[in-house]
Amino acid sequence: MSTTKIQAFHVIGISVKTSNANGQSAADIGGLWQTFLSQNMAAKIPNKIDDSIYSIYTHYEGDHTQPYKTVLGCKVKSLTDIPEGMTGLSINTSDYQAYTAKGNLNEGVVYQTWAQIWSADLPRTFAADFEVYGAKAQNPNDAEVDIFVGIK
């Protein structure tokens, strides 16, 4: 776990508004992933910088117990060409607490890491948090997913 400054970037993808209450986010975000992967959405995103998939949590209506928006997509050079049915999002330069979830994605390793984050005493901004599913996340049985939590 370390603090890092991440420069502003843009993402194009698909989104859902959800909440962590009553397991709603697991259903909503799971459905978002299923749509993203089954419809090969990454291939439809123009101006991609790389093949990493970003899962961004933003537009919080309070803290992590309140509704928020999840955007699943790819980092892009600009938001000038957003395909129909997709959304564009700009993330501002900010400080982040970095975590790495390591293990089996199908056994909830990312959720387990988030449970630790939620119980930590972090000075969170609740502006934007995100996960990066890059090259080290390709083997779901032995994956590494970087998680960045916006801090003040």
C-alpha cells in the first residue's frame, strides 16, 4: 500500500448507478462486466491507450454506503468520439492510496480488498476510485488487480 499522484486521464465505457446496500453492487457490477465482456465492448472503444480495463467508482452521493456510479471501460486519448450507448469520463489529477488485490478473481479477491479499504481509516475524497485490470489480471486464477482510492 502506497500513496501516489495520478495524472488526469479519460475513460470511455459503459456505466451503471448502484449501491453497496443489500448486495446490489455485486449484481449490478457483475452484470456490467458480463455485458462489457460478452459484447466485446473494449474493441468498440476508439482512441484506446492500451488494453487495460478500468472499473471506476465515481459520483458518490456521500460515502461508500451511498449510491454511486460505476464506469467500466478503457483509458483513451480523448473524449471526442464516444460511441452511442457508451459514456465518457474524465478523472482529475489527484492523490491515491494504492492497493493490489492478488489471488483468484472468482473467489472475490477484489471484493475482499475493498472490504479492507472500507474498514481502513482513510481520508477519502469520494470523487473517484478505480481498479485497473491489466496484463497481470489476465489469469483469473492468479490475478493482480491494482486498486486506487482517492485520498485528500
